[in-house]
Amino acid sequence: MNLVPLNKIFDVRYGNQFDLYKLETNEDNSDINFVSRSSQNLGVICKVSTYNDTEPFSAGLITVTLGGTYLLSSFIQQDKFYTAQNIKVLTPKREMSYNEKLYYCKAIEANRFRYTSHGREANITLDMLPIPEKVPTEFLEIKIEEIKLVDELPLINSSFSLMQDSWRNFDLNYLFKITGSQTTPILELEEYGYGKYPYVTTQATNNGVEGFYDFYTEEGNILAIDSAVLGYCSYQPENFSASDHVEKLIPKFRMNKYIAMFLVTILNKEQYRYNYGRKCSQARMRQIKIKLPAKNGQPNFDFMENYIKSLSYSRSI
């Protein structure tokens, strides 16, 4: 695969570098999105009014986060937009389909490993980031539904207290069957070609997913945990393949995506227990107790589901 600098494929420039507090938010009457360094909802956190007659960027361009927790998060913007600080905007130098733009978003994000040490940012180096010169034909042929922005309103308009008086400890082994996954080498996946099934790794970004291929070994609707380093937990709703050191928590109860999101948050609070000398092994997971909302001595899954549904942007889950 021939790699070329990013600026050979795109015109790369800084965004507006606006501070949100200086803008007027206007959810009802504005069609200008404000793109921040968030990794959710295409980076869009609100709508704003026109600022000082500044022309917004056009829909269809790509935004890339240059620093912070979500470094290199890349999104195709679907409406006119302004940007926050530390974001660059990519304009294709030729006509591109949605599939091509999405491929390049993932190719950019795949370069995160270059910035994992010393708090490096991509302000200077993004323009020269190596990316494939051509998009594989098989990726162009995949039918991909365009990602849509979601309403920030919650699914249910009720409030729920997280006061822990009614919470109790449950053995992780009581809630889940704890098992390993089948290791699939990346070279083998490349032989199958790109597809719709996630390849889950031990990385703690992008929900653990490193790419999508036309092959899977594991059934979805489970929690995946990295046993190589710090025990990062993610919810995998779809069938997937996995790298080494990806463990599975198969629910012994009826789990949906809302309950899963609640449990992922709780389990990721347990990462302080692990380090490079003390891995999050299956044996250690079988000894873990986690504190959860309870009712009649059992986990209160209804509360967990409704709490997540009461949060802003729960429609995007």
C-alpha cells in the first residue's frame, strides 16, 4: 500500500479557533453547528448564531482534533459549521464519495499511536501524516449508511438520583460468564478484506476497535476487557473478531445497550486496580465485586437502563 502525506490528498487548514463562551448558542433558529474536540456526535456540541459575519465552513468537509484525550478524532461534517480551538479542517483536492471520506477518517485515526507519549499533539505534523494514496476498491463497494447527528434530548424526561444507599456489591462472576476470545492476526483479517465486523483490540480509544473486516469469531452484545494492560472495558454490540488479550464478559442476564453503558462506566472505574505488573486477568476478574443499584437483593437493571436513557444525547447510543 503506497502511503502519501495527508496534504497531497487534502487541503489542510486550521478551523475558526472560536471559544464557545464568545458565541451565541441558538438551538432553535441556527443551522450552524459548533464542532468541539468531543469524540461524540461528530464532535458537534450545539448550534450557534453567525459570529461577526464569519462564513461557516461547508458541509461535507472533515474535521480533525489536534490534541487532548480524543486526538485525531475525525468526522465528516454534515451541516455548515464553526470549530473550537485545536481543530483542523480538511477539504478534498478532488471529488470524493462518502465512503472515501470515511476511509480517510479511519486512516487518520489509525495514526494515534504516533502521539501516545509525551503529550504530543498534531498541530504541526498533521499535514504530513502518512495515509494511503488510494482507497481499496472493496471498501468503496461497502454499503455504508451516512452517520447522522442526533438530538441531544434524552429518551425519557425523568431524573434519577445516583445516591448509593440502595446499592450493593455483586460478584462479577455472578453477573457474567468470564472467558477469552479467539485471537485473529491482523494479516489474516486483511486476507478477508474490509467489511462490517469490528476488530477489537486492547487499545483504550475508539471503543477498542481498530478496523472493520469481513470476518468475525465472537458473538456480539457482550463486554470486552483488555487483559494486557489496564482492564479497559467496552461494549461490543455486534459480532466481532479480536486481537490477543481481549477477554469477554458474557451476560447471564438480558443486557441491552443502555444497561451495557452503565456497566461499562462502573467497570472502567476499576482500572486503578491494575498496572503493567498486575494485569486484569480472568482469574482476577473472577474475584472482583462491583457495586450496583439493587432491588430486592438483585441488580436493578431497570434503574440502570432508565438512568442512561435520562441523559442528554442518549438517543445517540
